Amino acid sequence: MRKFLALIALIVLPALLFADNITFSGGTSSIVLRDGRENVVLSGGASVTVESMEISADSITLSGDNWRYVSCSGNTTVKDESRGISIRTSSIWYDRSAERILISSWFEIDDTENEVSATGAALEYSLSDERLQLDKDVSLLKNTDDNGIMRCSAESVIFSRSDNTVQLRGSASVDWDGDSYEAEVISVDLDTDSISLDGRIRGTING
């Protein structure tokens, strides 16, 4: 077994280190090196590090040219201290070349940089432009310091981390500082705490 694991390290690690400094570890592993079917399967406390991003899961599969794809299942966590992002879910698909994370299961995400946390049942995260699309019964919380927690919910939410804005679509609602708003579309500027409503709207404002 030790010789087998050493052989894996000799074959795989140079290729992984060459491809954007990706490293991995796991309690057990297997490898396929046939043309067009190359993959590495890690299990038993599996983890992968790509630059500042650390991914851990019950099972992780690396595949594709230059190990482009990272597929995770079971108790999956993503931590990226440089971006201030952490994600907890049951499975993810990460395309390193396209810089995109896809989740089609229940997730929890925390953004410490913008003091935002959210939950939902599907997520697409474009790392290149820091754009997140959250879908299916999304709940988003934003800490606004003096005025407490802003609570947002919608069927779909687009969160732009680059300009710190949120767009809520489908059964959209915002509860904040004793006021509540409902509309087809609600846009929130998280820097200025300004809220704009489009379509059929309702609201309750405490005077």
C-alpha cells in the first residue's frame, strides 16, 4: 500500500502542482491514468487546496485536462480567507478554468467581508467577477450595524460582491428596521442601505 501511494504521489503531484498550485490529501485514494479518463478519487477526510481556497468533503474527484474539474460530495465545505467566503453544503462542482462553482443542493454561505449570510437550494458562483446567483427559497441576512439585521427573501437572488448590491426576484421581501417591503423585484445597495422596488409593491413603514 505504501509503495502504491508513493507511486500516486510521484505521478500526480507534479501535474497538480503545475496546474495553479493545486494540492490534495485524503485517507484513501485511487487514480486512473488512461487517455481521456484521467481522474483522482480521494476519500476519508479528503481535501483540496487551490491557491487561497480550501475544499474538504467526504469524497473528492479531480478530472479533466490539467485537473480542471473538482467534484465533491458529502459534508462539503469551502473556505477562502482571501475572499472572506465560506460555504457549507452536501456537494459542489468546481470548474477551475472557468472559475465557477455550482451547487444544486441546500447550502449555507457566509461573506465576512460584506457581513452577509445566506441559505438556498442552488448556487452559481462566478469567482472572476464575484457574482453569485442564489436560487430556490433564498434567505439573505445583512448586518447594518446601528439599524440591526436586514432580512431578505426571494425565489432568486443575484448578489454582486464587487459593487455590494443585491437583486431579489420572485416573491421578494425585505424586513428591516421595523419596516417591511414586498415587490416583484427589489434591489438593495448594501453600502448605502437604499432599497428600490419594481412591479406590484406593498410595504409597511413605521412612522
